[in-house]
Amino acid sequence: MCSSLDGGRAQAEAQVRPRGKRNSLAHFQRLHDPKDFERVYAARKAVHTSSLVLFACPNGLSCARLGVSVGSKHGNAVKRNRIKRVLRAAFRLSRHLLPPGNDYVLVPKRGAAERTTAAVREVLERVASRL
């Protein structure tokens, strides 16, 4: 029925789109509520590196959740969104090394716009042993 309304585009797109595992974090794996961010900051458990600060706090769940806080000092919205995408991708690739059952907030330091996903992933892997 939909294919007749859109000229068959939906069916063609369904064939092009890969099926299987998503390459992003699910909605429940991310922090959205400002109260969650405040709770993580209030726990005062942080690991500082040269490129970012990782805050952590137990969440009582079986999975790790991520929040990203990128301030306006990092540039315009396009630059800040790229930094957030890189941080989320690095977290997604290295979350198996971080202790589950925690909420994490990543706060980048200056120069984060030049960092690649691989570089941030290496930092997270080093930080995992310090938590």
C-alpha cells in the first residue's frame, strides 16, 4: 500500500538499507533528563585526561548509559554536533570495557574537534582501568 503512494521508493530504500545491528546507541542507553546529569556530577567520581573528563555514577541498571556535554566554547552547532557524534561512537565501541551499571557523562576539553573516533576510543580504553 505504501509503495503505491510513494512511487515504490519505500521498497527500494528498504533494499538499500542494511539490516541488523544499529550503529548508534538506543534511546535507553543515553542520558536525556537534566536530573540524571546533575546526579552524575554530584557523585563527584571523575577521571581527567588531556582530551576529556569522564564522570561516572552507579545507575542501578544492568547497562551503561551515556550523556555528552559539549559547551559553546567548542564552536558553532555543527562543530559541537560532530564532537558529540565522535564521543558517542567511541563510547559505543569501547563500552564493553567500562563497568556496566553506571551512567557516564563525557565532557570534552579544548581541541576536541580535531580528535578522531579512534583517538577518543583509546582514551576511553585507558580510562576504563582507572574506574
